[in-house]
Amino acid sequence: MVTTVNPDNFSENKTSYLIVFFIECVVIPIIIFFGLVGNGIVLWFLGFKIKRNKFAIYILNLATADFLFLLSLSVPLLLYYLENLVFSSKVSKHVLIASLFLYLFSYNTSQYFLTAISVERCLSILYPIWYHCHRPKHLSTVLCALLWALAFLLAGTEYFICMNKLYLLKYPEIQTYGCHAISIFTFLLTFMVFTPIMVISSLTLVRKVQSCSLRRQPPKLYIIIVVTVTLFLICSIPFRIILFVKNYFADSPSEIFVSCCILLSTVSSSINPFVYFYLGNRRRQRSAQFFKEILQRIFTDDTES
């Protein structure tokens, strides 16, 4: 039996391949590079150079989560380019396994920390007296530790049940149901718990920003929280929905659409440091000392409310 190839379909497939290749092998690596640099600067200054307050602790953990997520995406790309030159296939396999777990570990933590900072700032607005009198001193540190533990628990469970070959060979039927169960639980936790809380808290901050703007310049921290949450909802949520849909429906989205969602998710983890620097920069200077001043101005001034 002789099969014929439609030239139009061939041309369309070739165009799709080139677009996907350009996005995943050119655009995404560039964004990852700038994202790693930007988040690295935030980690350096907030981690070692600036005295942190409760909100700076959240931002430090958010930058860590974004940095780890970008790192997990960059490792497969580096292996793709360097495997034949540097790494053996055995080394590459172990590195890919580690990067896969790192990806699962850091995947949802950005949303957790954005939710935490928006909720806490919202409480400080709605109930200022109660907030300042009853807030535990080390709440930020304890809450961040709990959120990291939650992320680690979910990532470890998903990796062990869905991707561990020994478990798959020993319990094939249980593995299928277990993988679906953890996927559904993570999806519900993301969209039924964290996302609504984050949206409601951010809308409260938007109203506060609008009311402040009528009288005076609104605090930059309010604006930064609203902008970062908005960018996260626009860039990351589609990727999360696509991943869930691909696990349960045969008709998966096109490769171009999936690549664009990955691109947006990469942008979401890369753009926050540039939001900080842009909104906090009054004199448009570019120096390491001035980056430090920007972060100090935004995250160590706890008097504005």
C-alpha cells in the first residue's frame, strides 16, 4: 500500500516544528538566562546584604522558588546541547531525574508564596490593629517553611507514584489510580484553594491602591503585589490547566500551544525581579548599589500600610 503525503500538511508540520523549535530552543533559553540573573540578584541582596522584614522574607522565598523552577528547565536544555561533548548518557539520566524532581518541587511554590504575601498584606489593611497586636513574630519564617514542606510532600508523592519505575512495575494498577489521584488533588489545591484566596486578596489590594491614589501615591509594595499576582495569573495558570488536561483527555492541545504555555510560565518565573527594579527605580540608574537601594526602599520599609 502506497501512502501519499499532502504537500500542504507537510509544509504545515514543518512550520509548526520550526515555531516550536524557535520557542523552546531560542526564546525560552534567553528568558531563562535573564530570569536566573534577575532572581539571583534578588537572592543575593535579600539573602546577604539587606536586613529583612516579614514581607522581604516572602519575596526571598518567592525568588528562590522561581530560581529553582528556571534551573529545572535549564538543565534539560544544557544536556541537549552538551550531552555529546561532556556528559555520558548515565550521568545525563541521573541529572534529568534530579531536574525533574526539582521541577515538581518548585512548580507550585511560587503560587504558595504569592498567596501568602497577598493574604498577609490584605489582613494588615483590613484589620490593622488586630494584625499588629496579634501577629506572631516569626509567622513569615514558619509559614514559608510549611509551604516548602507542602511543596516537597506533593512533589515527592507525585514523583514516587507517577514516575518511579520500580513502583510502576510492582504496582501498575495502583500506580495509575494513584497518579490520577495526586494530580487531581494538586489541581484542586491550586484552583480551589490558593487561586481564589490569591485573587480575593489581590482585589482587596487593588481597591486599596485606587483609594490611596486619590489622596497620595500608593505604597509601592501594594502595586508590586498586584502586578506580580496579575502576571502570575496570566502567565502560569494556562500552563497548569494544559498539564491537567493533557493527563485526562486524548485530544491534547497542539505543540505550538503547549510551547507558548511553557513560554508564559517561564516568563512568570523570570519577570518578578524586573518588576521590582522598574517600580522601585526613581532615578533610572543601573548599578549594584542602586539595586540594593531599590530593594531596601520596597521591602524594608514596613511603615507604609
